[in-house]
Amino acid sequence: MAGQSSAVASRTGNNPFLRAVAALSTLAGWCSAAMIVAAVAITCQMIFVRFVMNESTVWQTEAVIYLAIGATLIGLPYVQRLRGHVNVDLIPLSLSKTARYYMYLLTMGLSIVIVAIVLFYGYEHWHLAYERNWKSDTVWGVRLWIPYLSIPIGFGLFLLQLIADLIAVLLKIDAPFGLEDV
Amino acid sequence: TELRLSHQWSNKDIRHQVAQIVADEVAAADVDLEIKIFGSKSLFKPREQYRPLSRGQLDMTVLPLSYAGGQQPAFNLTLMPGLVKNHDHAARLSNSPYMDALEEKMADDDVMVLVHGYLAGGFVGKDGCITKPEDVDGLQTRAAGKAFEQMLAGANASITSMASSEIYNAMQTGILNAANTSSSSFVSYRIYEQAACYTPATEDVALWFMYQPLLMNKTTFEGLTEDQQAALRAAAEKAEAFYLEEAKKQDAASVEVFEKAGVEIAEMTPEDFEAWRALAQETSYKLFVEEVPDGQDLLDKALAVE
Amino acid sequence: MDPILLGAIVAMATILVLFSGVSVALGLLIVSTGFLLIFDGLRSLELIPEILFGKLDNFALLSIPMFIIMGSSIASTRAGADLYEALERWLTRVPGGLVISNLGACALFAAMSGSSPATCAAIGKMGIPEMRKRGYPDGVAAGSIAAGGTLGILIPPSVTMIVYGIATETSIGRLFLAGVIPGLLLVLLFMIWSLYSTWQSGDKQLLTAGNYSWKEKFEILPRVLPFLAIIIGVLYAMYGGIATPSETAAVGALLCLLIAMLIYKLWNPKDLWVVLRDSTKESVMIMFIIAAAGVFSYMLSSLFITQAIAEWIGTLDVNRWVLMAFVMLFLLVAGFFLPPVAVILMAAPILLPIITTAGFDPIWFAVVLTINMEIGLISPPVGLNLYVINGIAPDISLKTILKGSLPFVACMVIAIILLCFFPGLATWLPDAIMGEAV
Ligand code: NA
Ligand code: NA
């Protein structure tokens, strides 16, 4: 069957690099979950302040948006580790074992290149915002480099996890596309 | 040569028409220049247009300049309460040392103005009329623009931020008691169905004016041939005249729509206007001057325009 | 190059890349980057991080993780089982009562969860083993839960409605209301089919299984109260002037977490982490697709493909219902392969102008689109609910699940046809509660 290859996490074997990356990704996952919880709490606080106390709510909406973006980007490596990014493996399924192996190298290679591109330009974007001290155009006026930081961090860790996944397959610790022998 | 223009408005909006005039005129001039318009946010989100424009990834845009206030705090002056009295005054501001100073700042970002233009707006109240500062005391208010939020907070309103598309539902369910935005947004979001009272911009006084020019990347402009530049300038001049005339009509048209919907129309007296302006001086003007290094100079230049 | 031809090439490339086993979000990024690089040059690549970030820069999106937390926190308690058991005790006399209880439980659960897989998992964990134990065929047991679970995105709250509302700037509160009656209609159709199939099988045992005293029937009622409290609390916050629909999600998430912790004793940090982990996993996956689809639609728009296709279809001189049939067919095929959120985000910018020009109501279309997407959830090769059932009952073969859910697919098609004849089924409730459409 195609798709979300069950809830199994990527395998690390006893490889120290793979384990270190897995630990980093898990840490990122905790941060991501914590940001979602914080967003829930702040939204409830906002409703309380506005509805019960009838006071201004100037910063909450923005804070919650940036937390949600942070949760998404920083959660990327963890979800990759859990194999939670939905995929359709119709072509790999129809291939022989060897062909599937090379197909995996190709798609993983492309994924790594694309994430590296986003990481590169994401870092530049963050750096520009930092250097020029861009702020959001609201009363709160958040320094934008803070939320933008989630782009290089999230994609940087994502890149690491993708490389680790590729290495795991190259070292035969894990199977291409998580497909054992269908 | 093909230029790409991005904006957030529908194809019936006055700001789209301004862009369309420029595109049509340039095409008619037959100088090998085509402007492709990407309307209705089909290319970029509204607040994400200025940065690509300044880096040459986008050639032209029509947008409220205050959207870029986070990058150039001086631009916040283009949405300051009570700075513009009416549309003719707005047109004089567009050709003043004040605007020259702003254009210098835009040039730092490699951006230039092709068509100047201001649009006005007003207030709506869910239960009552909002004409003077005391009227917003204790009301949950959604304001368009940072400077307005600061001023309304100074009048003891509770500020809540939400997308303009949420105003309708929020007023309906009572989350929101008052809102302030442009005349055309009030109409396009059908706020008249939820408001008890509308305080529009009039020919004499209006508090809410927003500078919404058609901008172009400077390097791209300078890379065009002289004929092409001349054609663009000529088209822009024609569009600017149209923009001013239509901007005046928008306010009256919005009043008509609200009246037809049975909404009470309130009028802001010159005394009310002065009260707001005095409040703004204590709040938004003051904060602006604190935030922007040459803010006082810019503000003086703007206030100097008769 | 002609934009339409270019569009066809992009479509082929997208299908090829998405079927290659790469994740949907990264696949969309790969295709977009490739075409942007070829036709717009290097300068457009600089924009990708900004577009990714910008697509997520929307308050309404936050309700996605929150509506998912609602579902998964309740799903990790025995609340689903309680709900299901209560319905079962009351419906035991009805032929096929167990299937009907399950469908009812799915519908009620859907009113608390924004996601279909969560609904499927919450009720299926208890419902599938129970139905099999009582002698219902595997296909019926698995199929009814797979189909019942899809209600998660039709009965409000709904993640796909939120995404549609954001993509098309339609009121989310209105969209939620529009899903209510069609959701109930679908439950009704599902139940009618279950009744018919049980009656036809003639298995006496299925008709009489389980006999409960009135005491037992009333005993269980208080255990359903937390559900009602959550549903009423959320509805009150949303339509009672306390919060906007996007903000309400936070109230719901908090209520569900509190109820899970206080009433169902979900104290253990480990158990709580499971709730958070599953919610984080599903929301990050959906939000990343949303962001990547943003880059994809930027590419389509930048190469003028979106505009050209919309114009081209506009010039086709066909009956509006023929047009709608083609749109539905296209969505159905897309839904076979892609998760609903990806289909909506990629198709909405192209389809919406066509739909509205042809005089269809965008709110009505959202409902029809959602039911269409529900079919995709239980159809191969990518049916999220199929994986969930596969996880709960690994010994039921995919073929059996599919065979069991096929009649429910027919019910969904009937619902779509009914909605075409009676659009009021979708538009009446939002109009009645919120006034005529804006
Ligand atoms: Na739901
Ligand atoms: Na499918």
C-alpha cells in the first residue's frame, strides 16, 4: 500500500550520527509541540482579555501566528523522522528492488537539494531582516528576525534528518521508502 | 519588454483601474512595452509585495505604502490620523517637499512612484455613531493602521486585530463594536448590513486617509528606453488624474450604499476633527516622532502643506 | 510557450514527481522550483522562503492544529468507547444497530474533530473489534468506520473547510454551518444503507445481539455529557459572540484537553505526549503541504498558467452542469491520489473563478467539494482513512475494506447529486443563522 508508511520512525541502528540527528529532531518535535500549546494558551488568554475584561488585545494575534509558523517549520525534522509527511509511492512499488533503490537515491537527492536551496535563501532572508532591523507593521512591531529564525533552524534540521535518512539506506540500516519487501 | 504588476484588488476596484489605464496607455503608445497585471493577490499577498518590488523580482505594484512601514518606519506617516484634510489637500501633499522626502526614502529601496493617490475612509459603529473621541470609549474596535490603533487606544477604545474579511462576522456576533477602514472596503465587505451608524469621509473633513500609489522598481525603469519611459510617464499622468476624480466619488458612493441599507449617517464636525487631531498629536504623532530619527522633520514638512 | 501547453507539461511533471515516493510537500516544492528556475530564472528562487513563510502567516490556519488536538485528546481516552457504547445500548433493538451506533458515534465525534483520520481512529478502535465480535462481516465493520470517519471534514469543525475558506476568502463560520445538514444527510444515507444490507443478509443474530435493561441504558448517559459540554461550548463560543471561528478552535482544544485530563484521568505525561505528538505530526504535515502548495500556486500564477486555464475554460461554451460534472470528475481523480488539503489548495485558485462565473455558490461548492474529497479518503492509492483502519485492524485486507466502503461511496455520490438538485441543503442553514451570503 502507498502513503503514510505507518507510524514507525526512521531507524538509526547503532550509528552515532543517525542517533544524534534523531535526538535533535526529537528535541525539535518537543519545541514544535510546546509552541502549539503556547498558541492555544495565548488564544484563550486573548479571548478572556477581550470578552471578559473588555481590554485591548494588541499582541496576541501576531504572537499566535508566529508560534504556529515556528511550530510548523521547526516540526519538519521531527515529522520527517516519524515518516509523517504523506507520500505516494506508486512508482517505487512497481519497481524491482534495485531500481527502487536508485529511485530512492534520486528522490532523496532532489529533496535534499530543494531543502538546501530553501535553507540557503531562508538564511539570507533572515540575515537581511536582522541587518536592516525589519519590524512587523503593527503596534507591537515585532523584530522580524525572531520569527524568521524558524526558517533556517527548521530547514537546517530538516536537511540533517533527510541526510540521515539517506545515509541509513546507504548503510542498509533502513529500507528505501520504508518498504521492506512487498 | 514585459513588466509584471501585482496588486490585491478585484478588477472592479479603482486601484485596478488605475493600473489598467497605465497598461492600456503604454500598449497604445506602441513602444514595445507590455504590462501584465496580476490582480486579486494572485501573485503575492498584499503585504509581501514591497520587498520583491525593491529587489526587482516584481516590476510594479499598487499598494498602501504604510504596508512597508515595518521596513521604512517613515512610511507610517502616509496613514496618520488627521494629516490629510480632503482629496484636494491630498493631491497637494503628493506634490510637496514632504512627498519628495518620502520618495528619497523609497529610492533607497530602489523604488519610485509612478502614480500618486490617496483614498479616504471612515468609522462604523455597531450600536451608535462614532464622531468624536469619547464615542469609542470602552468599545472593542478594529482599526486599519498602526497610527489609528495608537490614537484609538488613546481614546480608551479596546483594540483588537483581525483580518478585514473577519469584520463582518465579528460585528454580527458582537465581538466587535466599531471598525475603521476605507470607504471601498466598507462597501465590498458589506459592513452596512451590520452597522447602525456610518461616519464617512466628507468634502470638508475626513480623519482617515491612506496613501496608495502605483510604484515601480527604479532600476527596471531606468533600464527602459527613453521612449518607453516617456510613454510610462504620460500614462501615469493620465491615470493620476483619473485616480483623484474617482477617489472623490468613492466616499459619496459609499454613503449612498449605507443610506440605502438604512444605516444612520453621522457627520464629523470641524470641532470633532480637531479633538481627534489633538488626541493624535499626543499619541500617534508623538510615537511616530520617537520611532523615526528624522520623524519631526517629515511631520513638519507634511503639516506645512496648506 | 503557450501557457495551456505549459500547464499540461507542469501537470505531467507534477504527477510523475508526486508518484515517485517523495513526500507531497517536497514534491510540490521540487516541481515549482524546477519550473521557476527554467522560466523565471534564479531570482525567483530567492522568494521561496518568503512565500513559504507568508502562506503560513494567517491566523485562521492556527485552528488546524487546534481542531486536531481536540480530536486526538478525546481519542486517547475511553470517551470514544463511552459514546459508542451509549449509542449501542439505546439502538440495540434496531436492525443493524451496532453499525448504526458506530455511524452515529462517528457523526458526533466529527462534531468535535476537524480531521477525518482522527474521527476514524477514535471510533474505530472500539467499534471495529466489537462489530466483528458480534458477527458483522469484516467488510461492513471496516467500511462503515472508514466512511463514517470521513464525516470529520464535513460536519464542523473541519480542517478542509478552514483551508478552503482561507484559499477562497469565504467566511469560515458560514462554511462550517453549510456542512451541518449535508453531514446529517450523509449519516442518514449511510444508516439507510446499513439497515438495508443487514436486513438483506437475514442474519437473525445481528438483529437481536445485546439486550440492555432500562437501568443500563440510563446509567451510561452521564458518560456522554462531556461530549455534549464540548460541542455546546464550542458552538456557543463560535456563534454567541465570544470568539471568531478561528479563535474558537483554541477554546475547543483547551476544553478537550481539560476534559481528557480531569474526567478521563489523562494525567500521565507520557500519555499527554502521545496526544501532542500525534497532533503535532498531523498538523505539521498539513501545514507544510499548505506552505508548499503556496509556492506551487505562485509558480502557476507567475507562469500565467492559472489565468490562462481559467480564461480558456471561460471561453468553452458548455452547459454549466456539464462544466460542474467535469470539475467534479477532475477533483475525484485528484482525490484518489492526493490528500484533501493539497487538492483544495492546488485547485481552488483555478476553479473558483470558473465556478463563480458559471453562477455556482462558493459555499455550496465547498460542501460538494468536501464530499468529493471524502471519497478520496477511502479510495486507493492514497486514502488516509484506509491507513487508519489498516492500523487498527491489520488482519482485514485492503480489498475487504474497499469492498465494504464501496456502498458508502455510492451514498456520497447520491449526496452530491441531491445537493445539485437542492443546493439549499447546504446554503439554507448559514443563510438562516448568519443572514444572506456576503
Ligand atoms: Na468535524
Ligand atoms: Na484516495
